[in-house]
Amino acid sequence: MGGGFRVLHLVRPFLSFLPEVQSADRKIPFREKVIYTVISLFIFLVCSQLPLYGIHSTTGADPFYWMRVILASNRGTVMELGITPIVTSGLVMQLLAGSKIIEVDNSVREDRALLNGAQKLLGILIAVGEAVAYVLSGMYESVGQLGVGNAILIIIQLCFAGIIVICLDELLQKGYGLGSGISLFIATNICENIIWKAFSPTTINSGRGAEFEGAVIALFHLLITRTDKVRALREAFYRQNLPNVTNLLATVLIFLIVIYFQGFRVVLPVRSKNARGQQGSYPIKLFYTSNMPIILQSALVSNLYFISQEQQMVMPGHRDSNLQKELNRYIPTAAAFGGMCIGALTVLADFMGAIGSGTGILLAVTIIYQYFETFEKEKASELGFFGF
């Protein structure tokens, strides 16, 4: 790169102060990766249940109720902000780099380190800004009622939790664990929400006497305690303001539909021009670009083409110049049609009252499916490494 000044150079003075997980200097065994992943998940779950010290109450309407499941956030705990800071910073930096507002050469190690540092720094600043906004907006009562000391303490706790999320995500992404922390935390939060609403033993008095919150437990409780079994079943399936069996069945149905669609893919054969006989396949899935299909389509095509040219990969039976043409043939279709399917499934899930929201279920199934594929690849790689 040239020696001129660039925006990324502004991050250099902060690199020594930013938390960093060193890249793995050896091949991490599959079992060890599972252990690191479980430990990261355990830390996240503890933070999700650890109440913020200094707040008086979190009663009243929650303006972020529908977003919390997707953002891995839990109200009134140190994980109040969830993954919002790291996701926002990552999105901003990718947009700035993709639109060439920030000049980044991914083939240069220093540029990658600076971009990573900039993303962390922005994530911490966003965490600080959101923490301050939460406190000043009266989310935990007014600053006057909290006291200045408690208000500062709450901000520190939220910022520290944001840094923990950044470090856990980096730990997994740098080869110590499986997948990414963001995906793991989202899927866990969504599944935890669904399981809780299905089996919660909490009793709630909604005017009809004490009822169990969990749909399954409520079903058995109503069948046991009510003499009119038909009415008990009707209430268990259609009760209002609490999770019911119909919601649970709708959730299961949407899960099965998304899993079915996950199998839709086009497999493109590729081979190396440099290594003779080395060939493989590149799958393009229907849900290839997940929840942002149209926005990411152009960047995906150009990035795949750039990577394939760098690695000297071609498609058998096609000229070198035809690779981008083939990618442009399949990926836009998968992105557009996949986006339509995602939108339709989300509306259908919400219309049927599925637990966890349609978007949440789609995210959970997609992430779990990705983890299943990662597990299979890791196990196959380990078996191959030992010569089996």
C-alpha cells in the first residue's frame, strides 16, 4: 500500500488498549473447540441472568420487547444491550469498507488488524453511547431517583458486558470455538425463549384463576383440574395473552418448513487451475444471504469472483471469464427468491402466532443448521487428520 494517510491509521494509537484474543497458533482439536464454545455460551447465559446492580425496578412497558429475542438481550440484566453494539459496529464498518469510504486492502495483514481494531473501538463506543442513553432516558427510573453513583455504575456494567460479548465472539471466530459468538447467542436466546414459553412453571393470575405460563404445562394442568375436558382443551389451545398449544404447534410447523427449505441448493463444481486433480463443489443455498438477500447480492457476487480468481478456481467445462457469469446466474435468483420465501415465512409465522416471532424462528433454524454443518465438517476434518 501507499505511504499516504488513511482513515484507518487513526485507530493505531488505540490498538494497544483494545482487548484482543490472539489467533490460535496450532490446530485446535474438535473436542477442545466444543469446550471453548460451551464455556462462551455459559458466560453469556450467566450474564443474561445477572441483574444490573443499582437499578430499582424494571416494571412497566418494554419498548424493545420484540427486538430482545433477536438481539440476544435480556431486560434488567448486564446483558441488556445484547449483541447490538458488536452487530452495529460490524455493519457500519462493512458498509464503509464496501462503499470504499474507508480504504482497506484485505491482502495486507496490517489493514485487517486496523479494520478489526476499528470495529472493536466503534463497538465499545456504541456500547458506551447506548448505556448512557438507557440511563438518561429513564429506562431504570430517572437519574435523580437512581442517584449519580448508581447511574455511573449501571453504565460501567453495561459497557463491560459489551466488551465481554466482543471478546467471546472474537474467541470463537479466531479458531478456538465453533461458528461465531453472535450466531450462537442469537440462537440460544431464541431457543431459550421458546422452551420457556412451552414449559415455564411460573403461575400467572389473569382473572381466570392461577394459570401456568408454559403452554405444555398449562395443557396438562387444565386437563387434570377441569371436569369439562373439551373446554379445558379449547382453553389450552386458544387461551389469550399467554402462550397456548396452537402457538407452540405453529412454531414447530415453521421450524419444519424452514428446515425443508434449507435443503434447497444448487451445487457448482469447481477445480483448481494450479493443483492438478484438486476439485470440489460450491453450494449456493436458497437462503444463501439470510435476511438481507437483495442488499448483499452484489457484494457477494463480486467477493466470490475475487476470491475464486485469487485462488485460481474455475468451473470444469467453462472458460475462466464464465465464472462470474455463472455466479450471476444463480446467486441473484437464490437471493431474490430466498428473500421472498423468508418474508412469506416470517408473515406466516407471525400470523399463526408462533412463539419467538417469525424472524426469530428463521434466524434460530438457520443458525442451528449452520452449526450442524460446522460440526459435520469439523468431525470429518479431524477423522481425515488422523488418517481414517
